[in-house]
Amino acid sequence: MLKMARIFFVIAAVFLSACEQQAFLLAPASESHSSSITWNNKVDILWVIDNTPSMAQHQTVLAQKSGAFLNGLLSRNLDFRIAATTVDMRSGGTEGKFIGSPAVLTKSTPNIAAAFNQKITVAEAAYDLEQGLGGMKRALELRSSTNTGFFRSDALLVVIVVTNEDDGSPGNPSDYISFLDTIKPRTPIGERNWVFHMIGVTGAAGENCSTYGNYTEPGYRYMQLVDNSGGAKTTICTGDFSAALAGVEKRIYDTASRFYLDRVPDVSSIEVLINGNKIPNDPVNGWTYIAADNSIQLHGNAIARTDVKIDIFYQPIGTK
């Protein structure tokens, strides 16, 4: 018997669960089953910016590559919301409030590139204790008041911190992981609805920020959230942020183009079609089957916009 996917294209495929939606329909032996597709392409992206003076040159470099990041989101027809806050949790500082105008950017925001760069070039405040995790938490706690219009319960939450120092927020990184898990509960299959990324000092061998002549410190606390959520950690110690932004984008698109099956397939029987065209089993520009979590991952040119039709056929051999 063939199975055919009814795929709900979510920026994070973590929203797919047999308990919430039946993702696949098992067709009778005598017929092929057609499925309608409901798209959910929502992603909420919160930037947490270190706005101390030592970050000025880093932010300028980041702004130079921001256009490619935005164009990537727009080209895939994602329903995104972008906001930013800072690591300044002093009384009278940012304290988790969104910065820039408008406070929340969407794909319909006029002059979005200029508005985005305004948010990420804010190296102006001199203080000693950067609290990126605290700023993130407070920003999301204000989601129904001061920071309204950003957070959506049915969107993937992506947090990106940009800093050259570690976090000085109170509590342990595990406290912030628990907070994010609370406002973005895991799906019944255990997948997270949030991802944390860091563009900062990774502590990797050979990493060197001395070209800027500024004090730097590996973001060990941030990297605990990165590792816990499967995010990207890329170095800030560079004159070109193309790779850093590409790493963040890749995680977003990889998550968007991963589909969980509700039965174990005969891998040789899998067929994946985009707009009716069969794509190859290819880890570069096609699809691969991931046995560890019983999913189909698209790659390269096969990573689709959210306005295409995707069908998956396979012969099931058992349950997950």
C-alpha cells in the first residue's frame, strides 16, 4: 500500500505530530490517495544585540551582509517577524524592550533593509555587565504588553545573539532553556519549537579577535542554549559575516524542509515530488531519509518555497 503525505509546511517541522494533525493518509490497496496541503510558514526572529562600544565595528560588518539574510527569507515566501533588543538590563537601559522603528518588521515593511540595519547597529552604551539571556527573557515576557505584535504561538521562535562577550545574566543557562520550553512547549514527538543561535566568540582553536583590539570572551553560557536546541554558533572574529548569517539561515531552512513520517518506510519505495516533479535521493540537491527520527530532509535546490506542493509517497513497513 502506498502512503501519501499530507504535509503541513511549518518553518520548523517540529509542529508535525500525529497527535495534533494526521500527517499521512494510508491509501487502500486499490487506489492512490491525494492530499490537500496546509502551509504554516511562520517564523519569529528575535535578535539580541550587544550594544557596548566594543561592538561597533562588528555591527558595521554585520549590517554589510544583512541584505542577503533578508533576501533569503523573502525568496522563500516566509511569514516572518523580526524584532531586536539589547543585552543592556540596567535600570533605564533597554531592559528587554524592542528597539528601532517599527518595533516589529515583516515582509511588507517598507525599506526593510534600512529598518533592520537600524536595529543591529546600536553600539552606544558603556557598561560592564552584558545580560543577553536576561534581555531575551524579558523581551519575551513583554510579548503581550510593551512588545506586542511579535510572538506567535504557532510560529518557530528563532533567537540570535550577537556579542563579543559571555552572558552575565542571573541564574543558570538551564533556567532560560526551561523558560523557552514553557512558552514554546515541545511537540508530542519531543521536537523543540525554538532555536537559539550565537554569533560571538566560540573559543575554537585559532580564533582571534585581536584585530579589533577589544576585550573578548567566549560565550559559553550562550553556547549551552545553542547546543541544546541544535542552533548555529559562528565566530564574530571575522571581517565578513557571510558565513555566520549563512549558518543561521541554513538551520532555518533545514528545519523548514524536514518532514516527519508517522510510519517506518521501505526506503527504496520513497518518492518525493515538488509541484509534481520527482526529485532525487541526493544529499546535495535532493532528499535523504533520516532513520534516527524517521524523517525526510530536503537539501540544496530541493529546499522549497512555502508556496509549492510537496508530496511524499512510500511503502510502510511498520510504525515508528
